[in-house]
Amino acid sequence: MMTNIPRLYETESVPLEKKIVCQRYQIKEIGFYWLVTELNSEENLAFGYANLNNDDFAEWGNIDISELLDNGAILDREWKPCKFADALKKIAEEGRGNE
């Protein structure tokens, strides 16, 4: 698991598509995932991208990690940090593999 995730607001000047996705949380069974790019580990609050099985309504914002875990999301321990655009490609490829 990556421990050197940028702190909240640390990558504010980086364009969204170039942000590094450090972690992924997911609920595979229903196609929900959250991509973490910044983290305040003391408050368990992150900034990242949330997709609740609908690309049209997916969005960037704050993510409460404790709330994710309470609702059944799991940390993808196999996730390798990559740029956001590459993360979306990887997720799309995984989806094609499940068809």
C-alpha cells in the first residue's frame, strides 16, 4: 500500500487528468469505485474521483474513507499508482475482461 500519498490540496495545481491515482477503493459487485489522489490520513479524508457505476455522473470531490469502508468498499491492494487518464484505461480494460 502506498504511504506517500500527497496531502489534501498538495496537487491542487496539477490538472485532473494528470493527477496520480495512488489508491483505488471499490465495491466490485455493483461497479462502484473511488480513485484517491490526495489524503489527510489523520481525518481519513481524501480527494479523488468517484464513479458509482455511471460514467456520466462520475465526479471529483472529497471522499470520506471511513464511510467507504463502513459501506463495504475495499482497498485494492494490487493497485499501482498511475496518472488518472491511465487509471481510467486500466479500469475500462478490466471491465472488458469481465464480459
